[in-house]
Amino acid sequence: INVIGNGVVLDPVVLKKEIEAINKLGVDVASNLLISKKAQLILPTHKLIDKVSEEALGTSKIGSTLKGIGPTYQDKIGRTGLRIGDILAADFKDRYNTAIDRHKKVFELYGAEVDYKEAEDAFLDALDFVRTLKLVDTEYYLNEAIKDGKKILAEGAQGSLLDVDFGTYPFVTSSTTLVAGACTGLGIAPRHIGKVFGIFKAYATRVGSGPFPTELTDAVGDQLRKAGNEFGSTTGRPRRCGWLDLPALKYAIMLNGVTELHMMKADVLDDFDEINACTHYKEASGEVTSYFPFDVANQDVEPQLKPFAGWKTPLQEVVASRTLPENFNSYISYLENELELPISIISVGPGRNHTLIR
């Protein structure tokens, strides 16, 4: 069973497209899907507010994906948002129109003329589809599953440094992206959290604006981007690429209580003669620190890099035999020692058979 929890902001148009695409592959999604009635609805006007507010920021823009996520959370926190369960109410259209009228005032403040008729038609059509799905109080289902001894795998969205509290503020998303979000976003008590898998890339990436101490703006960065196919999954924008940032990774491990690490895309580094990892930051004052700075968005920190010899071997070709290159093993051992956690899974390609379980 798959569950979309209350912590999600849900775009019914996107959900409908995704389910229909999976159905065409012969997979029945609806019978195995539960959606929380308490999940917030992304309205067509939320996306437009996202667009006009981002444009108004000019050169100070956050780097929004323009999917309406921020404005939806604004309504959620302001207690004016609509939830999935509301679409079942007899007076839903009245509630919807009230929300739209409120958003029109926002457009007036920005002096923006918008046309959302086509988007609204698609939205209302998608709602008819969503009404056919299983809309329930998922917190009860999940807690009953826990009582029955069933295992639950919770998957959040976005990286730890996009967390609204602990991320690179203000260049963050509008919710918590930490493990704690599994509790508030699913209705599960903290005592039920067991293993915490910390998933990270073998190098660092970022989409949009914001601080990025280890960013590579040269040919090396281009090589990482090309080899890793680093383009935004929702926007198509080229991702910024750089070396692995250990202070940032340690910070994320601490905040999430990670119990084991899973490294992704190790094969992207196959062709590099030399690989680097940032071990510390040098601040403008000259002080060297391993702490992630409070105001990193406005600080000029210089990454202190430790070089490693590359392995110059296609990892996909050797993963089956487990005869991994010595330089690769040395690099992994160094990371495990520095991070004080085992790297139990290493991905060396997009296929299921490109996974090394250690």
C-alpha cells in the first residue's frame, strides 16, 4: 500500500497525469493508494502567485520551481487553505471561490493581470478523478499498521539544506525536509522512528539560487553535470554541481539522526583523475570551522578541499564481481571514518543491478 500523507501539498492535475502514465504501463495504482484527507490542495492560482512573487524579487529571487508549493504552504499556515477532504463537501465550490477571490487580491497588489481559466478547467477535471480515489484519515491506517507489526518506509522530498528551519535560509522550501517531518507529515509518534537512511550523492548539487560553497563553475563542474545528467526533475534547469561537502553532510546526519548511509551516483566520478571532498570551511575572518554557518547565504566561506586519486574504472562493470578499485575502497573508507557511519548501499548506475550492498 502507498500512502500520500497529510504533510504533502498535492497538485491534482499532476497526480492525475502520473497515475494515468503508470496505468499505461499495466500497473494498477488506485487500488493500492491511500490519500490523506488532510493533505493541502495546490490551486491553479497558487502557481500564478508563485510566478508573480518570484518575478517581483528580481535578482533576489529564491529559485522557486513555480509549482505553487510556497503559496500553498502560506495558505496552510494562514489557515485559509483547502484540503483534499474538502473536495467531498457539498459546498466545496463555495470554499474554492472564496480562496480564488482572496488570491485575486494578491494579484492586484502585484499589479499582475493573470488568466487562469484554462488551468482552472484542468484543475476541476482532475478533482473529479481524485474523488474516485481512496481519500481517508491515513494517520489511523498507519498507526494500525504499526500496531500490527508492519514495516513502513517513509520518503520525504528535497534535501536537508532546503529545510525551512535548518536549511540555507531564505533559499529553502516552505516545510521541514528532515526526518521529523515524517512524524508531522504522517501522524506518527517519534518513538516509532527506527532506522534512518541518509541518502546522498557522491558529489554535491543544487538547483536554483542559494549558497553552494563547493560549487564548480569550470569545466570540472560541466563534466559532473554531463556525466550525472544533472538537470532539475520538475524544471529541467541545469543543476549546479560541486565536490562533496562533508560539513554540510555531517550537519544533515546530525539533524536527522541517520543510522546508515546510502551513496548514489558513485559512477559519475569514474573518469576523474582526481576527486576532492570539502573537509572544513575557511571564513572571511580566517577562522577554519567544520560547523555549517548560521548565515551561510551571506557569508563568503572558502571550502578546504582534500584530494583523492580517482579510480578510473567503470564501476558498473565491476560491481557484480565486487572487485572494486582500491582507490574507490580507500575513498569510501575515508568517508565512513569521517562521517562515523557505514555506507551500506552504493549505487553505481540507474539499473537495479547497479547497486552494491555492503
